[in-house]
Amino acid sequence: MHRLIAAILRHGVPLVFANVFLEQIGIPIPAIPTLVIAGALARDGQLSSTYVLASAVIASVIADWIWFLLGRRYGHRILSTLCRISLSPDSCVRETESYFERWGMKSLLFAKFIPGFSTVAPPLAGAMKVSTFQFLIFDAIGSFVWAGAAVAAGRAFHHAIGKLLKRLEDLGWWAVVFIASLIALVILFKWWQRLRFYKKLRIARVSVEDLKGMIDRGESPIVLDVRTRASLRRDMRRIPTAIVASSAEEVASQLEHIPPANPIILYCT
Amino acid sequence: MLIDRGYTEVRPLAGGLDAWVDAGYPVEELAE
């Protein structure tokens, strides 16, 4: 921890820039602690809040712009790839699109406050072919609000942060072990939740080959196409016999006469 | 939501529509 503070003091703004850029490009190195500490140090006059904030916003916009361009180039496939490596792949694409459907470009203003959505929102905006100018404006404001909140928190709680850092510093390597264990616990908890969810549903995912076999054998499972409206507009195809249900209300209405014992297969993009 | 309605045999399609299309299986066009 002491090394982090020393590094922030020594390299200051470039370190904030690098940390924010790496996090926004998808490498799991959280930038919030760096921004909060930088904010606390700025309050004590050891760094400039303006430079810290400017470097964070520029780094964030550059990283997001790269994702935006990838989204524009490769469409929603880049989104599926990103979501596949997340801890909640089945809900990732759908949830992200739902935010976008509900809020449009305004979702970029709060995207960075929602874990996972931060990295997925820019390629989604690219895949939706929104204008680059509009994207950069909304993304810059969103980045400013996000980084500004962290720096402001650092400035506001600089006494408490100083005490906490001192305590962690006294713990030495134990502090590193403690923080690493905490992060590992969160990841393990997410995995456990996912495993429990799958077990509860008695599911192993069904492969496309298995589904084709079921349809060919006349087993006629209920196939639900649960893509969002935006996703349907992008790709107007569906698996034969699939029932389109883009909202919870539509799912409820479509399943009204289907007995609960009936197998259901659902898909997104 | 499906669990709340009593459905227990719910299985997501691995790879979704993209995997279905990539496998070369037939698709239907949705009406506007």
C-alpha cells in the first residue's frame, strides 16, 4: 500500500492515466483506489486535482473509443465475446442492451458505476452505429462524473483515507494478502451463485446440435427468443418455431397455456 | 422469473442464435 502511495506521488498523473486506461480496456486493475488516493493527496496539496481528473477522463475516453471502434467494426459479436468472459454471460448481453434500450446514449453517463456495463457499453454503442461525436460527448461526460466522484470522495475523506492507509501500511504484506483475499472471495461468491443457479434449473446448456436433433425428432421443445427489441431490429431472423418474447410481460403472456413441466429452451444473440 | 412460474426444465442455448447460424441451420425471417 505504501508503494502505491509512493508511486502515485512519484509518477502522479501518468500513473492515474495508465491505471484508468488499463481498467477501461478490460484489464482487472481497479482504478477507483488510485483515483481516491490521488484525490486525498490532491486535498493535501501534493497533486493537482485538475490534472488527475483530466488524465483520468482522457484515458477513459481513449480506451472507450477503442472499444467503440471495435463494436462498429465487428458488430454485436464483440459484445458476445466480451460477455462470454464475464461471470454472468447469460444475462450480460441482454442486460446491457436493456439499459441501452431504456436510456439510449444517456446510459453512458452512468455506465461506469455499474460493474461490467462499463466495458460493454462502448462496443454496444459502436455496434448500434451511433455517431462518433455523440458517443465521445456522452462518454466524456460519463467519465468526468465517474472520475470526479472518486477524486471528490478522496478529497472529502482524506483524513479517514490517511488513517486507513496508515493502518494498512502498518500491516505491511498482510494488507496485500487481506485485499487479495477479499477480491478472491467476491469472485468465488459470484461463481458459487452461478453454479447454484445452474443447479437449481437442472441445466447443462443445450448445444445447437442437440436442439436441432430435438426439432428434427419432432420433440418440439418450447424455444423462446428473448432478445431485446434493439437486438431483433439488428437481426430479423429467428430459429424456426421460436416464440419471440422481448419483455417479462411478453414471456408471461406467451407461456400462459404452457404447463410448467414443459421443457423450455431460450436464447439471445 | 421462469422459476417463479414453476418452470424447472429451462435450458439456455449455448452460443445463442449466432451459434445456430454458424452451424448452418435454417432460420426464419421475422415479420416487421
